[in-house]
Amino acid sequence: AQSVTQPDIHITVSEGASLELRCNYSYGATPYLFWYVQSPGQGLQLLLKYFSGDTLVQGIKGFEAEFKRSQSSFNLRKPSVHWSDAAEYFCAVGAQGSNTGKLIFGQGTTLQVKP
Amino acid sequence: KAGVTQTPRYLIKTRGQQVTLSCSPISGHRSVSWYQQTPGQGLQFLFEYFSETQRNKGNFPGRFSGRQFSNSRSEMNVSTLELGDSALYLCASSLERGPNEKLFFGSGTQLSVL
């Protein structure tokens, strides 16, 4: 069965420091992978997605993620964090089967940014 | 273009009641999905509708149902509410179906069951 694991429930970084959020997935074929961000009281916004091709994916707000098939990982990175990046981040995998938009989400990582 | 609109924003119900939540997708989007978000279980897929037909269903009891109208607007209904149904219910729309489609989420309906 498909699954997504985000090992870090909560991460605190200082403003201006670099960030890496971890995501590991379990999937039998080439996965469709996503990172979403959720601000308090809001819905989810897509940061970036990976379907195929270049394993380093660029997203919005200066985020990038790298797909590593050998490690079943899709970690999210940002070189310099801004206070406005404080939010909850979700990694997700597109479900097996054709023509379905169903996503399997990880449990999320809450990012706190220290001034 | 207006985003995904969910109404109401907040809802308080008591056990045993039923509730209907509404979702208006982005204009032109034909696929609507619903997710339940709770602190304990995280984000869980409820169902997906496309062209007025349910295409996929998550692992939820039959008390959870939904429908989609010809204008792509969708409603979900929960009957005989239980305390555990308290959650943020998120609706997402996309242009078409498919795992490579970008989902646009609404701000959700926060349901509290007392």
C-alpha cells in the first residue's frame, strides 16, 4: 500500500538559515510526488510537484525538492528561510490507478521560524 | 478567477444530527475531491467527483456521502454525527482527473460536534 512518512513533526529554524524537510514514500511504481503548505486557518497550497524527468524540482517561494529513487525520498529544501515560511508542510503521493486525483498525505511537519 | 469556495466556514452540531457542506470549485474545473483533516489522523481522502459521478472513495463509513451537480459544485453530507467527526473538511478542485493534476484547495469548513 502507498504511504508517506514525514519523520519530523516539528522543526524550528532561525530566519535566514537553510531548511530541509524530510519525506519518505512507499510506492510500487514511479510516484507522483507533491509538497503542499498550509498556513493557519487556510487550505493547502501547492509548492511543487515531481512526475518525471529532472530529479531536482523548483517550486514557488524559493523552495526546491529532490527526488531520490534509491532512498525513496523527496526532501524539501530552501536556502534561506523567511519568517513568513512558518506553516505546516505536507508531502503527498499520487495514488495508484489511472485517472484519479486522490492523494496520500504524510502527517505534516510544522515549521517554526525564530527571529 | 475566484478560488475554491467552501461554505460555511464554521459549523457547530450535536451528536446525532446531520450536516451538509458545500464546495464551489474554480470556474472550469470539473473534478472535486474532499478530504478530512484531524490532528490525530491527518489528511484523509473522502471521495472524488468528476462529471457528477463519484470516481473514487476513501475508507469512511456510509454516513459520509456526497454529490456533484452539473455546474461542478459539490456537497458532502454526514449523517448521524459522532464526536469523532469533528474536523476540518477540505475541498479541492482540479481541471481534470488524474494524479498529475494540480489540486486547488479551499479554506475548509471547520466542523465541531458536541
